[in-house]
Amino acid sequence: MYIWMLLATFITLLYAFNLSTREDMQNLYTVPQAESVVAKIVTQHRAAEEYIRDHQPPNNGNTIVSYYPGEVKIDDLEYYLPYGFDRDDEYTTLIYCLDRNSNNLSSAIAGCPGTTGSCCSNPDAVTYLVTFGCIPTRWRNLITGKPDNNLLKAIDSVVGFGMDFGYATASNGQWNANETVKSTMMIRGRETTYTSIPQYIISNTLSGVGNKSFNKVCVNNANCPYCLVYMTPYI
């Protein structure tokens, strides 16, 4: 009797190994994993938006903004992040203050650092808050190298429709008629939505951030063909 029980167990195990994968395995397991990747950059960026808000008048008790170009360090966001957030260097958040009169926003505003307040308060300055990080190989298509469908589904479920979050890719001149900034790279969204990344962010390193600039991480980096990007302009 004991031998028959062992034999039955062995046959059951062999049968289990030959069962097909559940059709909903992606929805049950893979996509939720991708959602955690997306949720982390979204949480960090939205915390940085709160940081920006607290450094704008009237919240900062001043008549001009009190933030400067450069990195918003993760420790600076401690007050705005949820308890238990993993504060590592997976994503970087930077403030760029650009000259709104420059072609395709290709120049930074002059005057930083200054002694009479932030150059970002200049009427000709337009601020861009950008959070970005390399997309791990786990979430890229093995053939094309582009973000795979699981990551795109996660973007759709976590963020929804929008033009300010997605992955950075070459623009190839694919602009809407109402697009005013026509740079060499854009943020590609879940569907066919896209928005231009200012040319200065693409082409220049930001003083004081070293290898953490968008240019170093997402443009001139052979190990990072695609980046997740969340970008908020303050016009």
C-alpha cells in the first residue's frame, strides 16, 4: 500500500510539471511587480512636487521661489514620502531652470547661484522638475530592447493616460502641430502620447550633480538604452 502511495504521488508530480501556465499569470504576478517599479518613481516625483510647492510663494513666506537648479536629494523629501519608502538612488530628481526664450529650451537661465535670490525666480525662467532612472533589463523586450508590455500596462494602471510620464526615446520629428518645443528626445506614454524633453536637459550636464544628470544617465550611457521619466514643467 505504501509503495502504491509513493507511485501515485510521483505520477501526480510528473503531471503537475506538464501543466500549462495559467493564462492570467501576467495579471496575477508579473504586472503587479512592474507596478511596484512604476509606483516608486511616481511616489518620489510627487513628493518632489510637494517640495517645489513648499518653496514657492506664498507657502515659503517669500515673494519669489526659494529652490535652485540641481538635485532634490532623497533625504530632502523625507517629510513628503510615505513611511517605509525605500530611499535609495534608483531614481534621481533634478530641478532645471531654463531660459524660456531659448530655442527648444536649449539654455539654462543665467544668474545661479546668486546673492539676491534664486535665478529660478527670473520672469524669463521656466522650471522643469524631472525624475528619471534606467529601466532594468527585466522590464525590456528581449528583441527590441524597448520597455515591454508588462511595464507599459503597469504605467497605464498606476498613472493612467498622460503626457508627462513614460519612457525617453528619440523624437525623430514626431511632433503635434501645437508642440512648441521640438527637441531630439521625447517622453513616450502608454499609447501614442508624447511630449518633448527640453533640449538643455538632453544635451547638458547640470552643475553639481556629476554623473546623475539626465544627459549622463539616459543619453550618453551604453548600459541604459531606455529611462523611465516623470517630468513636470512650471511655466
